[in-house]
Amino acid sequence: MGHMSGDRTKERVASTALWPKWEQELSEYINTCERCQKANRKHGNKYGLLQHIEEPKNPWETINMDWVTGLVPGGKENYNACLIIVDRFRKSIRFLSCHKEDTAMDTAPLFWNNIISTVGTPLVWDKMRQYLEGEITRKQF
């Protein structure tokens, strides 16, 4: 049997033995157990609350971005992924060939050359802002 999560450990102890303050003592044990901390599945920051994004009033004011990966390599560069950018105002889509292994350093020039240089800087980006912001800012100045 492998190392159980904190919840499973509590369930298992509760089904076999109980003593005064057992939950508190067990929580303290789990919180100080190195193996429990490494096996903890709660990584990173908690997600923020969803916020309503107003309908855009102009083209390319608000965009959504995502990747499709695992494609069959193709083209001169053997691209195996696609960056998809959607203009929420016109519902138009741009498909940019890329590689699954691309980093922010690779993606920023792609985004700059194909979006910002042709339509300007979007006001609202869904999930990519932190990923690209540093590289695009460096490129602008």
C-alpha cells in the first residue's frame, strides 16, 4: 500500500480507532510529515473568482488564446502545435503554427509579429497575459 492522502488517512484512522483530540493530533502529524507534504495534491495558488468580461465594443479589444498540441508534425519547420487566437468581437480566428515545446521566449515574437503588429494590443486577454507579458513588454521598449 502506498502513502495515502491526508483525507484517506483520516478516514482509515476513524474507521479503526478514536481518542480525544484525534483529529487535531492527526492533522498535526500530517502537516509535519515530509512524505505527506510531497504527496499533497494541492499545488500552487488557489484559483481566483471568475469575473465577468464585458462584451467587446471593437475588434481585437478582447481575445481568447489557447494551444492545440499533439498534431502530426508538418511544414518546413515540422510544426506540431497550433496557437489559436479568437477575436471575441468578430468571432474571427487566427491559427499560428508553433511547436509544443515553445517557451514564452518563442511565443512572444510569434504573437507580436502576427497580432500586435497588425491589430494592436488587446485590452483583455484570457489566460496568456502573464505568460507573454514580460517578453512583449521587453519587445515594445
